[in-house]
Amino acid sequence: MPIARAAKRAVVRLGAVALTGALLAACGSGSSDGGSDSAGGKVTLTVDLFGSFGYKEAGLYAEYEKLHPGVTIKQTDTEDEQDYWKSLQTRLAGGGGLADVQAVEVGRIASVTQQQADKFEDLTKYGADKLKDQFAEAKWSAATTKEGGVLGLGTDVGPEAMCYRTDLFQQAGLPTDRTELAGKWATWDGYLELGRQYKAKAPAKSAWLDSVGSLFTIMIGQEKERYYDASGKLIYEDNPAVKAAWDASTEAAASGLSAKLDQWSPQWNQAFAAGSFATLPCPAWMLGYIKGQAGDAGKGKWDIAKLPGGAGNWGGSYLTVPRAAKHKKEAYELIQWLTAPEQQAKLFQKQGNFPSSTGAIAKVADAKDPYFSGAPIGRIFGDAAKAAPVQVLGVHDKNVADQITNALSEVERKGTSPQKAWSNAKKGVENATG
């Protein structure tokens, strides 16, 4: 997410990033009998993902299989990245049940390069070092070990914007023009104020935003240093950017602006069609998810505007090849093709996943999306990607983020005080990083 690519990307999506797929089933590629799979030159490649990568939906698997007649691609997918990561850790520890291709969310990539490098193939063995100039420097370096090994190829990044429902805005008497709205919510204070205006005249059973957790995530995505500093020190407790995002999120909860929906939950999915929220902080990878959940009935009801407070990034992912994979060389060839500029451009145009390939970014500059009222998504997300900070990623980056957003869920859904919830978040971080 991917956000999620961000996120969630996001993951998201992106950053991360989530399709409505079946929950993860064991892929079996690391432990199954390999006799018949490669007989006669035929290969079945297993791909294990989370969130909205969109390869199948964009027709990329079918295209690859046509170009490579002996290859069949089988994908498994998990909606929730936390569930996916836990399962992946279990299988990495045991060495079995791993797919030929495993996705890794950007918030986990430091854990892979710094703590689990022995579990993943160094892709330079297959020529990945020749691809460096294809990718944004930040994307490439994050998946590179201190020794120069490359453990993953970047899929998407998660430049951020604000998605909103024009029909709900109209019913509440708010403007719907994306440029006018960008001016009104140039700051996060402006965004929350507009939310209060929406609440005063909102349609029944409709809130301003989906959850305060998504608000926190999108705000913190605008910062270079979030949970760790460049030396690897955990700094979230004293980081004023984290405090500002926390305060804005708890204020939104206290003002009753949230639909109180946990992202990626069944209730959240259903809310897209029900019109349960009017705005959704959205990294580029979220566009495909919205289309999937809102369906044809949502076409033309959504639009996209510039994000309050400046540019940011949420999510984005990598494709890796575990050392226990059954078909390492063929898996590398697949991920090299999927992350090439041409395929990244196709994926953005069909699913909204914004490219991490520098060549693909130029190809999508003029892209518009009729589903989102003809929004100039190439320009909106392209401008955001250029202006977004290069974020410092720590070993437990995603774990810290998850503990804080879990605490915010306590505030909005259980009425826990912000002070108590923050204390709970700190305890969770201690446990997750200890």
C-alpha cells in the first residue's frame, strides 16, 4: 500500500494499501514438492501480498503470462498489513510456506535490511544493481543494506491528497470545487473548521472523516523525522510533529467529526457505499481501494483536492524474494517486470498506485481519473511526490505507528482520555520495540 502505496499505502498502501481479497492462506512454495511444477519448462510463481497492489485487476499478471507462456502466477492477499506481517514473520522463522514473491510495506523495510537480511535474496545476484537509476533515490536506498545488497524492488510510493464526496458536500452546503477547497483547508485547522461546518448540516449518519487514525497517519506523513531520527534513536515521545498530529486527531474525536471506523475493517469497507464519511485522507494507492469498495455507484461522486498542510507520503511497498523461495530467478524476473516504468505507469492509470520509478512519473503527468470527477491525478499526486520529504525510517517504524493509531481508536471508540490513551500507546511501543 500498496498505502499505501500508505498509505497504505497503507498502505495502504500503501503505504501500503488493500484489496478485498481472501485472508492469507499458506502459499506452500517453500515446502511443497517441486517435481511437477517445473516439468516441461512450466513454472507456477506464487505471489503473496497485502492491500491494493492491483496487479491482477490491471491485467498485468495476464500480460506477463502471455509474454512468458510457461509461467502461471498465483496470488494470495491479506487485507490487513499487520496480519500479513505477523504471518510472514512466522513463516520466515520456520522457513516454510513462503511464496516466491513476498511484499514488504515501507514501514517494515528497515527491519528487513537491518535485522532479516539473511532471510531474503540479494537481488544484485540477478542484476538488480543495473536498475538503480530507474528508481527515486529514497526508494532505492531504503531497501539497500549497509553492505550494498538490494533486498527489494520498489513498487509504489504514497503521495498524499484529500479525497472527498462532492454529493455529500453539496447536501451540507459546502463548496465542491477542488481548488476552492484546497484554499479553505490550506491548514489542518482549516480542515477541522470545515469539518465542524459539515457536521452542523451533514446528511444523516454521515461524518466528516472515517477515523482519527487516518488523520494522524496522513499528518505524520508530512514529516521527515517521525518516530526515529537519522541515528536510529527512537524520538516519537518528544517529537513536536507527533504531538501536533496527536492533538489534532484527538481534537477531531472530541468534536465528533469521525465515523469511528477502524480502517480495513468490514464496517469501514461497507461505509464507502453507505456514504458514512465525506472526506478520506488518501495516498495515491487508496484510489483503487475506493473504487473497489464504492463500486460503480460511486463514480463521479468522489473528487480529489490538495492536502492540507503541505505534501507528504503515506505508504508504498517493495517486492522481495525470500531465500526459501522455490523459483528465485523466475521470481526476480517477474518483480523486475512488474516494477519497470511501463508497468508502473499502467498500474497508476488503472489503479492509482503512484510510481516509484522516475521514468513512470513522467509518463503519468497528464493522467486524469473519470471516477474521481476527472481529477488531474497525475498532477495532484505528482506535485505531492516531488514536494514530499524523504522520511527517516526506523527498524520498528510500523510498530510504533500501529500502537499510536490503536490508541487513537481507543479515544474515538471507547471514550478513553487522550492522556490515558497516550500512556497506553507508550506501553505498546515499549513492548513492540523492546
